[in-house]
Amino acid sequence: MSEHSTDLRETVRRRYAEAAVRATTGGTACCGPETVEVDETFGSTLYAADERDALPAAAVTASLGCGNPIAVAELRTGERVLDLGSGGGIDVLLSARRVGPTGKAYGLDMTDEMLELALANAEKAGATNVEFLKGTIEAVPLPANTIDVVISNCVINLSTDKPAVFAEAFRVLKPGGRIGVSDVIADDALAPAQRAERGDYAGCIAGALSFAEYRQGLEAAGFTDVEITPTHAVADGMHSAIVRATKPR
């Protein structure tokens, strides 16, 4: 990893560690430019009220994403789910409820503070079919062909090695497995420099891929049936989008 990439990863880690501390102490935290205030484009407001009400408050306030991947992943009873960049655990806990006691939900995060918060939230929620792992989304600490569904909520854009993320998602999925993620994606006409003008890297803007780049990255990793559907604008020419794709059988 280059020195620049290492610096960016540390900036991201530090920002989300601070977000975890704020959530633990009763503050709010959110992806997005500079602020940590939840609005209509980022954070827990993107989840249905009944979903938020069923979870510990700290899991809700630590929600940093740009969408609700649980709403589009079509999780089924008994499935094994992996959340890339699980943060305070909101998507892991919601996934655990969907897949039931015969299924399992894994959360992967590189930030100690977020993992500590997620474990506390899982205990408060009484969730027994969850497991939180420390690691990076570029090197998932799980065996190949063991996961039914990979989800993620506004995290892949934070990676400095997105081909590695796509390759790892493909590796851990079982044949016929699928991904259903929310992420920030740029219009194809926006150059990387123009994306950087619209927000910083840790704020989920500067590192975003374009629609064409995202599709090409998934297909290069081996995914088929790629669908990318924008849901709402997060900046000029930047969109929260739902991404679906399948690992061939």
C-alpha cells in the first residue's frame, strides 16, 4: 500500500473512531461532508421507523450510511450475511433478525471503537447469531465460498483499493451468492478531481467511483447481472445508489 493510501486509511479510521465515541456518549454521527449531523441523505433517517425502534439507540445514532442495504438485499431465513464496514452494527443486527436463528450475520470493521460499540449493541439487542470481525474490506478474514449475501452501506467508496474489495466479496460468496450494497457513485462525466471538489475522502465523496467504473470493477471481479440504481442525490453529480450483482454458479 502506498504512503498516500495508508494516510487516507488512517484518516478514515480516525474519523469513524471519533464517530463511535460520539455515538457512545449520546452524540450523532454521519457520513457526508464535514458535519456529523444526520440529514435526509445520510444516516439513520434512511431506515424505517420500526427498524430503528427495534434496535439499541447507540446502533441507530452510529448509522453512517447513505442507504438501507437491508431493504434491497432480500435476505432469507438461514442465510449467512457479511456486512463490509459494519460500524456500530445497525445492518448486522437488522440482518440477524431477517435470517433468523438458523442464519448468521457477520460484521467486518477495522476500527476498534466501532467494534466495541457494535458488540455492546449486539448484547443489548440480545442477538446471538452475530459475529464481529476486525479487519479490512480488502482482506476479509473468512474462508472462500462461505457467504450467501454481502452487504455494505456507504463504505466501499472509502477504500483505496476497490478492485481488492470486489475480489474479496466475490471470493467469500458461495456460487450463486449475491451482493446488495448502498454506496455513493458519481456521474460518468465527473473526473476524479471534480468529485474531490464536492467533498472529502472520509466524507464518502472524493473516493467514489463513477457508474461505469463501478460496473467495470464488479464485472472484472467475476460478477454478473450487475444493476446500479441511483436513489437520491448527495452532492452535485453524486448519488446514493443501490448496487446488486451475482456470483455465477
